[in-house]
Amino acid sequence: MSGGAIGLNGLAFDGVIERRGTDSLKWDGMEGRFGPVPGDALPLWVADMDFLSPPEVIEAIRRRALHGVFGYVQASSGSYQAVSDWLRINHGWDTDPSWVVSCSGVMPAIGAAIRAFSDPGDGVIIQPPVYPPFFRIVKDNGRQVVENPLINDGGRYRMDMEGLRVLLEEGENRILLLCSPHNPVGRVWTREELDGVCRLCRETGTLLVSDEIHADLVFKPFAHIPAASISPEKADRIITCVSPSKTFNIPGLQTAYTVIADPGLREGFQTSLRAAGIGAYNVFGLAAAEAAYRHGAPWLRSVLHYLKENIDRSLAFFQEEMPWVKTRAPEGTYLLWLDMSASGLAPEAVTERLIQKGKVVLDPGYWFGNQGSGWQRLNVGCPWRLLEEGLRRMKVSF
Ligand SMILES: Cc1ncc(COP(=O)(O)O)c(C=O)c1O
């Protein structure tokens, strides 16, 4: 595969790649999650994309595979430098490579942070509707889920800053788990919003864990701002989670990074990783991540262009063909958050109709908290041909 050409050619994303039979969670895992599903059901759920990764990433893995020896690996200073360079060039955030800690995923990192910096029974604040594992990771670690629901302001969500202030000032809540950009509502938080969050956390001594896994999937004119970059001298209680996994479509390689400026906080976090036995690295994940951060920017520009077209075409479809479905363009993420409450059906019945009648699988909104009841999340990260078929199937479901 020759470098660059595929990633630079937007049309290449149009090619449909067979993923059934590859142990793909998205394609092969529907029955496991939903029960019996028609054999030809089209999956537009799980947040990965049906695209090839950047050619440079595939080449890096191929080269590493051909070496043939897959012993333990260490995360080299070169790969940490690549993360640090990416953050500076793409997000204007100056970090030192020594702040970077590799981990097998963002969720393992969040779990490690929760165990390191709170005690059983403590509250961890999340802002639903939000990525479902946020609820689970708090509960499974024996902490309390404390909800500060987002406010739906005519379709555009915002954080309830007053609610947050009360929970932080008056509650026994040790950690705020921020989703930035926010899955599933597609908000890219503004400097003012982030500044407010950082200030509240700082004033109340709350640890801010900022999950920025969708940071690179943002559409102009919106721009992602790392929370820890807002006021670098005050970022000593912030753990930032970043990852090449969503950006370059490599979540199956299980490689993510945390960025922690404060040495004490970093040490506590690393001890927690070690305590859970999750300090080792994946040989292919490290090779892929470094190649992606070093050489993947042109591919990323290209895929963002393609995703934006998919979003615009989907919005036009809903407006013309299913006007009762309310949605809006996400500022970031390749996820459309659809208000389908006007169907007149119970939320579970909507899911049932989509799957059994339309043969199309989305993420039910109620997975994202009570606030998502009546909604569905649509993943547009696939060739337009598949997405168009999925939209058609949605329409015939009702
Ligand atoms: C907000 C958010 N955090 C974390 C993850 C999962 O991260 P990982 O696979 O690195 O654990 C996802 C995946 O969709 C996500 O949307």
C-alpha cells in the first residue's frame, strides 16, 4: 500500500469493506447485545468507523508483524514525543512528553483514576446523557454515580453550571468525569464553559478527569480546547485522556494515553495502573499510535471531510423524509443524536421496530441515561452507500 494516496482521496472512503466474520463488535456482536437480530441487519451503532485506517498505520503494523518477535515492549520516549507534538500542533497545548502515560484504553485509565483518587462510596459526577460505560465504571468501582444532567437548550445542549456548583460545593463528590467533546450530544465545549468547569473544580479541590477521546473529530468552525490547557499553571488537578483510537479508527489496538502535568498526581495514577496489573503495552498499538500521530494528519483531514458530507446528507434526509425526527449537526464526533420521541412509541418499541422491521441497529438513547429515553444515536462513520441504506431502513421501520 503506497503512502498517503488512499487517505488523501476522499472517494476511497466510499469502498464497502466486509467486516462480518472478523469478530467485529459492531458487525458480529449485535445478537450479544440485542438478542435475535435479522441476519442482514445493518449496524450503525458502536463508535468505530467502517473505513481502513491511514495507510501509514497499516504499514507500521505490517512492518512490525513481519519482524516476527512480539516480546514485551516499553512505551518509548519517541512515542510520548509524538503524542506531545500532536497535542501542540493540533490543539495548541504545550505538554512535556514526561507527562504522558500510556494505557490500554481510556476506560481503563478512568477506572485507575477513580480508584487512585476517591474512596469507596464517594461520589463521581457525570453529565448525562453520556457514554454508557461512564455509569458502569463508577458503579463497578463501588463509587456513587452523581448526575448533573446536561440542559437541552432548544436542541443544543449545555452544562448546568449552577447544578455543578451545588454538587461540587455541597456534596461529597471527589471527581468530575467530563466528556469533551461530548458523546452523544456532539458538543465541543467552549473556552468559557471549560474555564467555568476548571474554576469550580479547582475551588472545591475536585479532581477533573477530562475524557478527550473525540478531540480530533471536530468540525470547523468549532475547535477542541484541552481543559488542562486553559490555565496551565492551575492544571495540577486534571487528568486528561487522549487516544488515537477514534481519530484513526484503531480502537481494537487498545492503546490510549493520559496526560498528567503534576508529578504527584501522575505517580498516584501510575501506582493505580500497576495495582490493577494494566501497566503493559500492546506491541501493535504502540507502533500504530506513533505512526498515526506522526503521519496521520492528511488522512484525518480527509476523513473529517467525508464525515461532514455524511452528516449533511443525513440531516437533509431527516428533514425531507422523516421530519418528525429532530436532530442537529454535531460540533464534534461522528455521532448524530436523534430525538425520536415523536414516534408515539415506547423507547424500547422504537429499538424493536428499527431492528426487526427496518433491520438497522442504532444505540438506544436510554443506554445513555434516563435523559436519553426516546432518543437514538446514529453512527455516520461508514461509506455513504451503507449510511444511505441505513437511513432508508430507518424510514421503513415506521
Ligand atoms: C467518551 C468515550 N470515552 C471512552 C471510550 C472508550 O475508550 P477506550 O476504548 O479507549 O476504553 C469511548 C468509546 O466510544 C467514548 O466515546
